[in-house]
Amino acid sequence: MKPFYREKYGGCMVLSVDDDPINQMVVENLLSPEGYKVEQAMSGSEALDFLKKTATLPDVILLDIMMPDMSGYEVCQEIRRRYSAVSIPIIMVSAKGHPEHVMKGLEAGSVDYVKKPFHRQELLSRIRAQVRNREIFEAEMESRKVTEMLKRILPLSVIQRLQQGQSMIADAHDEVTVLFADVAGWLSNQSLSSRNTTDVVLVLNEMYGAFEKLLLKYQVFRVEHTGESYLVVSGHDGTGDHINRVLSMAVDMLSAVQQLTFPGGEALTIRIGVHTGPAYAGVVGIDNPRYCVFGDTVSVANALEAKGFDNAIHCSNAIYAAVRSKERDRGSAKFIPGRKSMATGSAVMDTFIFKAGSWEAAMKQLEEEEREKEVLERESKQAEEAGSKDVEKEGDKEDMEQAKARAEALEAQVVTLETERDAAEVRAQAEAAEKRLAVEKLAVEKAEKTAARAQVDLLRNRAEAAEAERQKLKESMASYERLLAEAREAVAAAAAHSATNGSRGGGGTVGQPLVSFHHPHGAAAAAAAATATATAERDLLFSPEGSVAPSDFFSASVAGSIARGPGSVVAGQVSQSFWSMTYPIEMFLRDIGLPQYVERMRSQEVTPLVLASMKEKELEALGVETLGARRRIVEAARQYAVKVKSTAKMVAMYRDGQTLGGGAPGLPPLSTTTSQPPHATGGLLPPGPPGLRPLLARETSGAEAAGPASGTGGMYGLVGTVQQVIDLLQ
């Protein structure tokens, strides 16, 4: 086939077939500036003559339909008889644009159809598309040719890896099966020279043709072969049943060879060796690459073939073990024992003969070899015995000396061996001692690991306990924060209420106390306890260091018996919840995770607020031995005291807000002339600016004055205005 213009010159040639000169001129003016070479034919017959005489074929043909001698349909059909649509694409160009004409042109063999008058860019695009399709087709064909050529020298899996961009193929396979075959008797130059070369080549072609069909049938790869050898490998591509494939191919190879003969009737025989095991494989060579398989597995297969039998399959013990493991007794029945302790390179193994081909003749040959071996061994033994008798008969001095020298040499060897044996025993004892030490060391390490693991578990448990304690403290702090928020809201409400009453003129004058609370037992007891409780109240509200919780000196019964005026309902609830709240020492110690100190603190009548003012040495004197426990108690007690101090100040305002509307029913208001208790005996405020009046006064009853055994704890009364309390707290 003639070459195309693009293949020879690199450009693109377009053959325009049209009987109208104007159309020809338009096509030439359109394509020539774009780099196309334009050839013109004014009729269909002229176009056919051009294709017949030209040295290079056009890359695209533009064919008009309406021409005088031949229609475009006829010209297209004639061209398609000579060239395919892929080789020379034809584009029909006609003024007839009806679908019937388009269909008829495509059926005639054109690949595209353009209606006149055509657009310049449309025609150029259609021509470029056909040229591009042609290039793609040629590239695909070239790729197929390369792939088919590579299949002859490389496995398909390796070709795919090379096409994916892998530059080097070097694999180490854990298990492959190798078949090595050789035509028996051809290694003798005399037998080869006695045959005609043409006959030898014909027989080889026929034999290798049959083998190539078997390669495709069993999907195995032929690595390399010479005139006498044939090497096949399977499993290099991940095939799982590579042993069965190779054995089946070996059986078919024997069947194919047994059907071949040399001219004159001489039979052709081969020997086959099969082995499975690890191997290395890779592509070797740049200009002429080859897929090579090498390693001990190939050497063992070659040795099995070299020491094999005519028209028989000589297998290694690895093949026998693999088949037997898969098929058990049925697999064992496919083999018969072969050679015993045969040396195959660096390995010595027992071999087996696969029951295929001339395996019975191989078994007979093996028996004859065993008999010949026994005869040779017997003759050799007899010769040795006869030689020893001759030596004894000679009895000359020289021989005796030689024998003596040999005996001395043997004795020296015995001594050397004994020395080596003693040294080996010493080494064995040393190794045993080292082993015992290693075992003891491992036991110690194991014990240390166990102890470390126990220590880790203990630390984890302690961490979990600490986290639980921390969570409990968070919950306690949240409850105190909630009470403080309620107190602040009530203070705001009380301040608003005080401002409203002041604007309306009710509730008394500034500086006049609004309410006083009286203990139900009378004023005598109130006066007796005023001094002590006033000091506690001052510490509660205004001490910068510590504070005393109401639960430490107010009882719920007394707090509940306080007479209140018609104040805010919210303020009453907050005040009631605060004055009735208690926090026993046992609950405090359990919350911080130190319940073991409950009895000691309870015996000393210690409260959480007392603990807040104590130091670590005082706690140690109370019986708290560990530094961590003392620090935990002091820190938790001080946090609790801060919250109680803030909340107590707010609750004092709530009580004032409850009585802003007037005093308790039935109780006279406290006189404004009440004197401030001395500061030294527990007054609320230290001496300060004039006009600042005490806000709280302690009222006691006669029962309280009689002694502390009454157990009521006294009553606190709030004296002063709301504005004074707010100003003082600010």
C-alpha cells in the first residue's frame, strides 16, 4: 500500500473532487492558508486516476455528488473497494441537504457530509476531525502492534505495568512453578550431524508450534528456549493453581512430542523436569528486553530434567508435597518414587515421577540403574577386601611404618576431637548458664512490669477519686453561686422598695430604725448575750479574713420564729432558706474526700468556718497527719467561708426589705435612741465618721441571760434603714 502524504512529508494533503472551477478555487483559497496541500480533480474518473498514479495518497477527500461522468456516490463506492474508510476518509460536499441524500452518501462509504454553501470554519473543523481520527487510529494500531510484539517476549502482566509507566521490573516471587524440557539425544554432535538440517528445522517448528498452542491454553509464559531447551514459568502473575497448570501442560507436551517423528520414522523424545519454589524475575536489556527468571528453583528444574527419563516428567519433592496436600491420597496416587537423595545443586532431595507418558519405562530404567549400582558397590567392596589381604600378606617394614604413622595420626585426631568435645561441653555449660540468667532476668522484668502496672492502676484510681472529689466541690460551689444570685436579686428588689416608700413619705424618717426583733423569752436574756453575738455578727458581715456561717450559730427553730412584716415573698423565701441552711462537719469532710477525720473534728466541736481560720500546724495538732490532707481541708474551708460571707451580707438586706412596710404585728418599734454597743465588746462597726449608726443589735431574753444551756442561740434584730445598709456595703 502506498504511503500517505502526512506520513512522508508531515503535512496534510486534501483531494478536492468537483466539476465547478469556482468551487475548486474557493476550497483552495480556504485550505491553502491553513497549511493544507490541495490537489484538484474535475471529475470522478480523474480522481480515480489520481489515486492510481500518485506516489502518496491524500489524507482527506472532498467529494461533490453532482458530476457529469460519475456521481459522487459511484466514485465513493469505487474508492471504498480499494481503500477503507479509516485509511482515506471521504467528506461529501453537495447542495443537496435532504436527509435521504445524506443517508445515501454515508451508505456509499463517506464518513461526513457538508451542505453547500458551507461555512469556512465548519469545513476546516470537519477536515481536522478526520485527520485527528486518522492519527488516533494509527496510534492505536501502533500500540496494538507493540503490545503483540511485547507479548512474544514479556508476560501480559509485565506489559501492563510498563504501559502504566513503571520503568523497572524486578520482582521476588515467593512461589512459582518452573518447567524445563530438553530434546533427548541432541547434545551429541554425531547424531545431529547425521540428520538433515532442513528436517531438523521442520520438526522443531512443528514441535514449538504445538507448544505455543499449549502456552495459550494454560496461560503460562515461555521464558526462553534454544534448540534443545524449553523453559516455562507459571505463578509469576499471581496465579494460584500454577502447579496444576504446569503439570497439565507437561502431559500435553509429551502427547504432542510422541506424535512427531524425524523423516525415516525415528521418534522424537524429550525429558521434562518440574520444580516449584521461590524465584526472582525481571526485564533485562534496553534495546532487546527479555523477561528472565533465575534462582535455585530454575537450577533444580534443570537438574531434574538432566537426570530425568525419556518422555517422562521428573518432579521434585516440593511438587509431590504440594499436590498431596491439596488432593491427599488421590494426589499421592499420581506419582511413583524416583531417585533417592539426588543432588540438585545445593540441595539433596528425593524425586518422584509423574504418571504420564512413558512413566512405566522410566520405572524399569530406574530399577536397572539400582541393580547396576548394587553390582558396582559389591565389586568395589570385593576389590577393597582383596587389596587389604594383599597388604597383609606383604608385611614389609615400610608398610608397617606407614600403618604405624597412620595409627599415630588417628590417635592425634582422636585427641584433637576429644579436646574439641571438651571445649564444646564448656561452651554448652556457659550457654546454659547464660540462658538461666536470661530466664531470671525475664522473670524480674515481668515482676517489675506487673508492679508498674499495679502502680499505674493505683494512680488511675486515685486520679478518678480526685476527679470525683473535684466534681463534688464544683456542685457545692454551684449551689452557693445560686444562693448568691438569688440574694442579689432580692437586694435589688429591696432597694427599689425602699426608694418607693421614701418618695411617698411612709416608713419613718431617715436615721430612724424601722424594725426591731424581740426574742420571745424577754429582753433580759437578749441583753445578756448582746455583747458576744454582736462580735460574731460583725465578723460575719465585715471581717476581711474569715466569716461565720449562719448555720454555725443560728438554729432553724429560732430563724423560723422571727416575726416578719408584710415584705417581699421572694425575700422571705431566700432569707428562710439561708437562715435554716446547715453544713455539718461530717458532710464537709466527706465532700472533700477525708471522712477519716470526722470523729476527731466532731470531738473538738470544730465547724467548717472554724477550719477556715486555722493554720496547718493547728490542724496537725488536731490529728491531721498528712500535708496534702491539711492543705485540702484549709483550701476547701476558706472557699466555703468566702461564699458564706458574701451570702450573709445579702441576706441581712433581705430581712431589712421584708420589714420596710412597718414592724412586726404587735411589737413596738425599737427606739432611735438605742446606743451603739462598744466596739471592744463586739459592736458592729469600729469608730468612724459621725452620723453612721449601727445597723444590727443583739436582743436577748432572760432565759438566754441565765446561761448557755437554753440552746436557742439568741435572736438577731436588724436596726437601721435600708439605705444605710446599702451605703455601708458599697
